[in-house]
Amino acid sequence: MDLRPIGRCNLTCPFCFGPRHEVPSMGAADALRIAEALREGGVQGSVISGGEPTLLPYLADLTETLSGPRAEGLPIRVVLSTNGLAPLKRMERVLPHLSWIALPLESADAKEHRELRTGVARHREKVLDLLREVRKNHRQVQVKLGTVVTRRNVSGAPRVLDLIDEDSSLPEVWKVYQMSETNYGADNADRLSLGDDEFEDVVARCESAAEERGVALRVYRNATRTGSYFFVDPDGEVVVIDEKGERRLGNFFDRLADGGFRAAELIEPAKNIDNFLGTYPDA
Ligand code: SF4
């Protein structure tokens, strides 16, 4: 289950498929109530994303609540999907509650990366600093590196692992995403979107690079996203993806009060589980 409690972000990536940045964030009380409901409801894994979740003042409380012990079953596997810009001091309150952190690197070419991760000039260096810090001092947190492939980084995307000098800093998983034409991605599709064949060419080069460095590669294709995701947005709406794109299904708390969620009516459970466990496998 993907909790997106914030649309706001300190970057303005032109391919962003998250909620619009001006959407008001979810309040702390609602976010923590959802976290409790997920624990009680037996959800096994949750990704916190956005927008940029490290801008939320209550993020440490949210990750602590989500990852806390449960009456039955294993704790929820909590993943933080962040752009990597938060100061280390803030991250140190969050990292102890995470199973995984998802960090972005778009290109080995500095110009390509800057064109796609817009808003902070040293973004790429900051991500690499955080990656090294997690690898060195937070070994219990596994790392997924994400690369969104657009028309602007077909050359540099397959070489992002070259940015990581030390093998000890490599991620457990590198996931390559076909750009999704949703929200800001839809606004900029004409200049950025990549066709299926061109994307597969990039994937083939990423496969070689991943194999060379001994990193597990995962691939997100737009054709496979239907039924794989169950989001809760900043306004508390449940959002799923079907053939036509994102579909809003009503308020999380209203649905919960109305008898709860039957996963098979919202998503394709096998695809949802495969997507999560394929991206964030057991340690
Ligand atoms: S893709 Fe991520 S980092 Fe970039 S604008 Fe969207 S939420 Fe922010």
C-alpha cells in the first residue's frame, strides 16, 4: 500500500507522476490513524512517498507507528521513497524505522540529471552522500535506486551505477521506470515520453550494467501497472490504477467505516504483491 500524504516537493521534476504540489498535505492525526489501520488490517508492506515525504513534520512519528510491533504477524515492511535532499539530522530520526529507502539517480551525465531533477543544483551529489551514509551507518536499511527513463536520459541512465565508486555502496535493487504519463508527466509527455521499443533498448543496456556490478535489476513498464498499486493521497482518497489511468475511489476513512477494504475489488492482489516483493525483497 502506497501512502502519499504530501504533494509538496522541493524539486520540480518534469516527469513527476505524484500528486500535484499545491495539494494540501494530510494532517498528522489522519496519517497516524491510517498507519494504525494498516497495522491492524494486516498490511505487510507500505511505501511512504509523495511529493517529498521528508518535508512532513510528523514523518518520524509516522514511520515509527507504521513499523511498530503487531499483535499478529511480522511488522510492516516500511519503505521511504525520498528525493534524498533532507538534512542528515532529520533522516536520523526516520532511518531506524525503515526496512528500505528508495533514492533517485537519473543519469551518469550531470547535464541530463539536472534537466530531469530540477530545482536543486547539487541534487545528484546529495543523493550520493546520503547513499554512502546509509550504507555505512544504517546497514539494517536496504537501498533501492530508481531511475526514470525519458527521452532526455537514454544515454546516461544505463550508466548510473558508474557514479558509485565503492561496491559496498551499491544498492540491493536498481529499478528502471518507464516514464508514466500521469500528472506532471502528462503535461510534459510530448518532449519526454519514450515509446516501448526505445525503452526496451535502454533496459537491455541497464541489464548489462547491473549484471556487471552484481546488482538486481527490476523494471517498471507502463503496460504492467494496472491493478498493481493501491495509493492513499494527501486528501485521504483511495486511488488505484486501471486501464484508463488513476481512478479515485472515495475517502479512506469512509470506506473503512463502510465495511473495510476487500483488496480483490480494488487491485489485482497477485500483481500488487509481486510488484512490492519484487522491488523490496526479503533481506
Ligand atoms: S518526482 Fe519526486 S522529487 Fe521529483 S517533483 Fe515529483 S515528488 Fe518531487
